[in-house]
Amino acid sequence: MNAPRTIVEYLEQLRAALRGADPALIQDALYDAEEHLRAELAEQPDRSEAAMLEHVVGSYGAPDEVAEIYRDQEIRIQRALRPPRPPKRRSLAGRFFGVAADPRTYGALFYMLLALATGIFYFTWAVTGLSLSVGLSVLIIGLPFIVLFFGSVRVLSLVEGRIVEAMLGMRMPRRPVYPTQGMTLMQRIGSMFTDVHTWTTLCYMWLMLPLGIVYFTLVVTLLSVSVAFIGAPLAMLFRDDSWLSWPRQVTVDWGFGAHVPGWGDAIAMCVIGIVLLFATLHLARALGRVHGQVAKHMLVPRAAD
């Protein structure tokens, strides 16, 4: 591989050396490298890019060396993101109830509860920002507002990525896309409009409202029903038998005829509640994995791949 003579060549060689790696890793590596190289060039204005790169390669590393360092770091990051592996269970019951020992289950469960609040915020921010951008575009303040709005969308993309990584265990970027160099303000604004990542992020923010409603409703409903069923024996223990003399008695029907609920019904409801509770945990973990993939696809620029 020829020695790079410009920063662009260095970044292209680094991208090629990282081909096949996680897109989030590639974005972080490119941002760190460009930030370091631009800073070195700014500190040595009398030195050309080629001379600066020849000096920096000895300290920062050649593109293939930097790529290898980032790949090694990624292995450690993935190990940190991966929860401790629970003991392997061969039985069906062990696998079913073992979901309670998986930390990602509770991360996904909390994310689904939080998704309603974040979904409302993202949707409101995206719709309000786009509406004001269109409305103010005919005024002199419209241009700076559009720039600020698109900048805020990218910041929110990073924030959501950190939430997804912390709760769902999906590797997301820790660095933004580096600002484009050598472009005028109008060209940068134009690139924001033509950047697919901008629109996929906005689509994700819109999508989070219906997803947040579905996630929150599912979790709250299933957990509430599960806890209510599990608590049936306790309710039976402290019940007031005076209700049996009411004109309209409470009855249940399991398919064997209507009857006044007793201890057998309470125990059956408790068992159903326990099974429903663990089924809810499985559902939350599965939805967390799916949502992590959706977030990865929509929030990480494909150009980083």
C-alpha cells in the first residue's frame, strides 16, 4: 500500500483496511483519525499535508496499523457489551425460566417502558423542527435555523445510540460523522439535505412514536395482568366472604361450567400469571434485539460501512 500523501488518501486507506468491520467502529475510527490529522495540520501550517502525514504515520500509525488497533479494541468492547453468559440449560423449562437470569432482558424491558417518553420527544422535535424549517425558509433566520435543526438531529442520533447500546447491547457510534472540510456553508447545508443519514434519522424519530406506544402498552398490560394473576392466592386469603351473599355472585368458567371461584381457581391463575410473566420477559428480550437492529440500520450511516 502506497504511503498516503493527503488526509483524504489516509482516510480512504483506513476505510479500506477496516472493510467488513462494524459500521459504528468504522465511523469512530474515521472521526478520530481525521480529528487528529486536522489538528496536526493546524499546529504546523508551514508543513504540507504530505510532510505532516510522513511525520504523523510514525507516531499515530499507518492506516493498516490503526485499523488493527481498532479491531483489537472492538473485541474488548464487544466483550464488555455482551452480558455474562448464563449456565447452559438443556431442558425446555430451564431455557424458559432462565430468561430471568439474562441482564439484557431487563435492559430491553426498561427500554420499552422508556420508549414512550423518548418517542413523544423525538416525534415532536422532528415534526416541529421540519415545520419551522419550511416556514422560516423564506426569512433571513431560516438558514441558520435549518443548520441548527439538522445539527440537533445528529446530536439526538448519538444520544439515542448511547441509550440503545447501554440497554439493548447493540454497538453504536461514539463519534459523529466528521464535519466536511473544504466546503462552503451552502455546500454543507446542501450535503445535509442530500445525506441519506439525515433522513433515515428523521424517519427513526417519527417511527419511535408508534413503536413507543406499542412497546409501553405491551409491557404495562402484560406485566399488570401477570402480577394480578400471581396475586390471586393472596387476594383469596384476605377476601371478604360477605360478597357471596350479594344478589349477583362473581363466577368463573374454565370450560367446565360456571362456579364461584375458590382456592383451585386462585392457584390456577397464579400458575398462569407466572407463565405469562416469563413469556413477557422473552417477548421483551426478542423485541429488544429486533429494535437494536432497526436502530443500527437507521442511525449508523451506510457510508461508514
